[in-house]
Amino acid sequence: MGMRTTHLVQTFVLKRKRLSPGEQIQAPTASGALKRAEAMAGRTPGTAALSIVADDETGELESATILGRFGEVPDDFAESLGG
């Protein structure tokens, strides 16, 4: 059972005046995810850089960490990561 860490940028878009998840973009490193999220925040209402650790075989989520938030991110976003 091997664990794999994935770094993502989650964008947020406005739908019916509410923030909703948009595109997810994979980044090679945590610092890369932070830089990309910060850069994209100027083009979207908000972004978050994430580090996800999951079981490589089953895909089961071990942990999800928000590395940074830029712009508008839903208040309950951190809670929704835990499932």
C-alpha cells in the first residue's frame, strides 16, 4: 500500500451568485500549486492550492491540506475536503 501526494489548484466560479468549484489543475509541486493558484486568482473569483495524500491502490483519501487561498473561497471549503 503506497501513498501518493498530489498537488492541485482548485478554481472557484460564480454560479447563480454563489461560489462553486470550477476547474482543477494538477501541479508538480506544492510551491508550483501555490504560484499557479496566486496567478490564476486574478482571472477567477478565487483559487485554492491543495496537497492531497491518497492510497495509490485504492484511491482512499488519507489527508487533504489547503496550502493557500487567494480571492474568494467558500467558507465551508475546508470542511468539504474531509468528506
